[in-house]
Amino acid sequence: MQRLYDFLRRHPAWVDGFWAAVLFGISVLGGASTEAARGTDLPALTVPVMLLLSLVVALRRRMPERMLVLALVVGAGQLIADVATLPADFALLVIVYTVAAIGARWASRLALTAGLCAAALAQLRWPNDDAGVATHVAVVVFQTVPFALAWVLGDSIRTRRAYFAQLEERAARLEKEREAQAKVAVAAERARIARELHDVVAHNVSVMVVQADGAAYVLDAAPDQAKKALETISSTGRQALAEMRRLLGVLRTGEHQEAGEYVPQPDVQQIEDLVEQCRGSGLPVDFKVEGTPRPLPSGVELTAYRIVQEALTNTRKHGGPNAGASVRLVYFDDGLGLLVEDDGKGAPHELYEEGGFDGQGHGLIGMRERVGMVGGTLDAGPRPGGGFRISALLPLKPAL
């Protein structure tokens, strides 16, 4: 049955042709038997009317408006030529439904008007002399109801199809919007990964370079210090590799991503380890925490860590050999304050804005992007008397 149903849906013209042939056959047999009972032959115009009304059924879906006009012309011809009602007149009911379902609006209104008038015109043209007025009215109402129901059914199907088409269009539009949002999210994620990689590589590689230079300098005179420097290089390199694996793993797909085997994001608690690492590499750093430490949103903690990391990296790169730095974390009721200063000779402010001497756009620009993502503010610039200052305020809730 399902195969038959699918076949019929794929070939609607064949279905209409079949029912048109059935309607024509029933009309011919019915008309012939009626005239035989009367002892007369079929009127000359009866067969052409049957053929035309059957054609209306056969072509109703291909050209509904034209078939409606043809049906109305044939119906008017029946009234004028006095061709009594036939089984083929069922085509009028079919075309009313079809035009209401798939035809133009003007054709739908015309079909409704014609359907409501058809029964009354038929009673006026072929009245029953033995029936009273009430009987005529009842017959008209009884014969008009099927036309009204056919139009209502067709119009409801039109409305339902339009509703489903609107749902499909909305679903397609939402799908396109989701794809666009996904592309934006991917671009944002890649930008975030680029910032993360810059911070990781710039900081850890600078530490490794400083330690390598120191180890080469004291290799012969103080082997123990050289060994300690090499151990620092080793641990720093492993840490950098671990963070880079985590960041690059975000771009991968497969079992490792599904398992979530990534190193946690750095937080405020790890700033002290970062300071100790800088001290071990020869950069004096004064670190203080004011206020009562408490858990913060992960975005705020990561932003604070990366700002300190970038600032200390820039101090090491641009501060000179005797530079020192200080880091202050201040816990407020509604946010986290951050102040990083150094007393080195520094570099021109424009170079910081351009991302340092590498010119890759990940210096203060990257800091401002991070701070802006959490709704905070950043103030950066040279200190009076030398050095550089970075001040940031990171709210607990993003600004609306």
C-alpha cells in the first residue's frame, strides 16, 4: 500500500486522468440508462458536456484557473441549452475544491461565488412543479452545502501548506543563521587561540632565551648555576608545550577532543607561580595581593593571568638589564583590580601598541581585546620618571 501511495503521489496527472475517465464512463452509462427508461436518445449536447467536464477533472491541477473558467462556461451552456444535470457535474465540486487549495485568490473567490449560486440557478432552471417553496429552499440549501464544504476544505489545505512552507523557510533561515554564527564563533575561537599562543610562546621563549644566555655565560665558571639554568629551560619548555597542546587541541576533532583531555586554563592562583618563574629567570618582581581572595569567573581569571604574563614578558624584552617589576592584585566587592609596573628603560609606546618588536599585533592590542571581552577597562602608558604601567579593572559581571 505504501508503494502504491508513493506512486500516486509521484504521478498526480495519471490519477486525475483515471478519475476523469471514471467520471465520463459513469456519466455516459447513467445518461444512457435514464434516456433508455424514457425511450429517448441522449441529447446531442450531452456527450460534449460530459467530455468537457471530464477534461476539467483531468487538468484541474495543471491549470486550475483555466479549468474553473471552462467549468463555468460549460455550466452556463447547460443552463442555456437545457441540458439537465449529469453525474459529470460533480466536476464543478472538484474544481471548486482545487481552486480553493492551489489556485489564485481571484479564482478561489470566483469558485466560492459560483458554488453558492449553482444550486439556486439549477432550481430556477429545472424546478419541480409538485414541490412547494419550502421544499425548493431546502433542496437549494442541501445542494449548496457540499460546494461550501469543498471550498472550506480547499482553503484550509492552502492555509496549512502556507504554514508549513513558512516553517520550512524559517527553519532554513535559522539553519543559515546557525551556520553564520558557527563561522563567527570559529573565527573568534581562532583569534583567541592566536592570542593564547602569542602569550605562551612570547613568555616562555623569552624565559628560555634568558636562561640559555646565562647558562652559556657561567658554564665554565659555575657549572651548578648552568645546570640550574638548563633545568629551568627544560621545565619552562615542558610547560609551554603543555599549554600549546591544549590550545591546538581545540582545533582538532576526534576522541581526544571528546574526552576533554586538556590542561585547565590558567587562573589568578597561578600568577604567583608565574612571578616565581620570572624571579628565577633573573627579573626581580614584587608581588602583593590586597583584599580578600575569592573565586572569580574563569574569563576574569584567565584575563588577569594573561595581562600579567604579557606585561612581565614586555618588561623582560624592553626593560633593560637592571629592570624590576611589581604586580598588585586588588580584590574589590564588584571586581578585580590589576596593576603591573616596571622601572626599566622601556620601549616606545607605539611599539607596545603594535605588539612589541615582533609587530604581530598581540601586545597591548591583545590586552585591550581580552579586557573588553569581560567588560573591563585598561589603562597603559609610560610612568613618570621611566618605566611602564599597566592598570586594569575587571568587573565580576560584564557591562551591559
